[in-house]
Amino acid sequence: MPQMNMVQAIHSAMDVMLERDRSVVVLGEDVGYFGGVFRATEGLQRKYGEHRVLDTPIAEGGIIAAAIGMAVNGLRPVTEIQFVDYIYPAYDQIVSELARLRYRSAGDFTAPVTIRTPCGGGIRGGQTHSQSPEAIFAHVCGLKVVMPSNPYDAKGLLIAAIEDNDPVIFLEPKRLYNGPFDGQPDQPAVPWTAHAKGEVPEGYYRLPIGECAIARAGSELTIVTYGTMVHVAAGAAQAVGIDAEIIDVRTISPLDTATIIASVKKTGRCVVVHEATRFGGFGGEIAATIQEECFWHLEAPIVRVGGWDTPYPHAFEWEYFPGQTRVANALKRVMGEAA
């Protein structure tokens, strides 16, 4: 199988689906002639034509509204929002129309819309190019929310998202786009059990939406995380010598609670890690679920590690980012060691 980074895997998924299913269309700002700001759609317009890979105006609300109209008329639109930070003008369309379409029509209409969008830090883009707002989408009934951590999962989950009859918010950690990601500049790179570049089949395959993956098996402690943080967590666990089981959530909503609960019951300890702001982040939902289901199995309090409760800074991106040092300190704290 060829080696791909995440951008190449995402490109491959759209290429496969455009060829396989003529109802699939791709639309967004600069996705056609330019090939997308991160080149995820490069060459697709030349291959499939302007009627299937469409450049749109700079109007996120209009992009999603058009996609809804396409979906109810039998198409499977794949939209690109250049940065998730720009998605808010479309939030009303997503929440009030797209997410509720199947429910409000009593199943007469479905909304097979996939919204691809880069999230998180990695380009020193500051407060308007680095956000991780997965929690605000997970809160909305009717939306599925996916965030892969490696190219193989990215392609398989994106194909599943395109084929899904419900809307999917597909969040792509831009720090992993051209991987592998080597950690913070002031810390040595460590081998990871999961890599941002790897073998990806060229043809069609899909992975189930709604299932976690065990990125690393372990017995002393469970780390529940997703996206870029899967790699950071693996590096932190190895650096401090803790036999941690790492659960890659992959699908934030619907959440595979069974896999998480089984792991925490086995290890008795848990650290939840995400790049998003800690307060109000999705880690709170994960921690609450674990507390409800695993209380009598816990040997220590659940600890969350997230971004600071500030806008994502430009000059101090690495200080904001929950890197290996902060995750390692949380692991040692839960294990009862001095951080």
C-alpha cells in the first residue's frame, strides 16, 4: 500500500467517492481551480469537471445552504470550510436547518451533507485560524462529529461520512496534515505507536462512524483523546514510562462509551486530553460519563488536560498547546507521583 499523509488520504477519499458515486459533489471556497488552501482537492476539478467540483463565493452560510438544497434533491455534497474558525456564519444553517431536517420532516428528507474543515493549531495562525470547537457541534442533536488522528482512519471515516444519510462535521487536525508531527521544539521526538503518515489503501474502504479505536493497549492508566493529541499522549506515556492504554475517540458524536468504560474499569485511572479550551470542552462530557459508569473502579480522580481558557495565541502557540510536558505531568499526578 502507498504511504500517505492526511491531506493525501483525504484527497484519495474524495477521489474514490467522486468516481464511485455520481451523486457526490464537492463545493467550497477555492476547492476547484486552486485545489483548496491545503491542496486537499487539488486536481479534482480537472478530473471530474466544474459541475461536480464547484468553487463558491466567500459565504459560508451560502455554502451550507446550497449543500442542504443539493442534499434534499438527491446529491451528496461534500463541503469545505477553509478553517473551522470561519464556520460560524454558517452555524445557523447547520443547527437550525441541516441538523433538524430528518426530524422535522418525519424522515421524508435526509441531509447527507459532509462538512470538511481544518481545526486546531499548527500554522501559527492565532485566534482566527486555530480553534477546536468540536464541543459546540457535539451538543447539537442530529449532527455526527468526527476527528481522525491518522491517514488510514481519515480516509475510511471520510468515505463513511460521505455515504452517511445524516450530516457529518468532519474535523481535520491541520497539525497532522503533512505529518509526522515531531512534538514541541524544546522536547526530543519520541517514537509513537500511531503515526501521522502511514499505509493507506488506494481504493474504496470505510470505517464505522461511532467506534473508538485502541491506539495503544495498556494496563496502568487510560488516556481518552482524539486528533493530534493521540500522538502527544503516546509520546508522553512513553517518556514517563507509564503503561497507558490510549483510546482514540475518532467519533466525538455519537460517542462510543462502551469502549471507554471497559478500558477505565480495567485500568482504574483516567486522563482526558484535547487541544480545545479545557473549560466547557468535550472532555467534560467524557469525564462525566466515566464518573457515572466507573466510580467504584476508579483509583484516582479523573484529570483533564486541554488548551488554556484564552483565545489561541499567535506568538505563544506552543505554550498554549497541551504538549507532552503537560500531559506527562497529568499522567504522573493520576499515578500518585510528583509532577
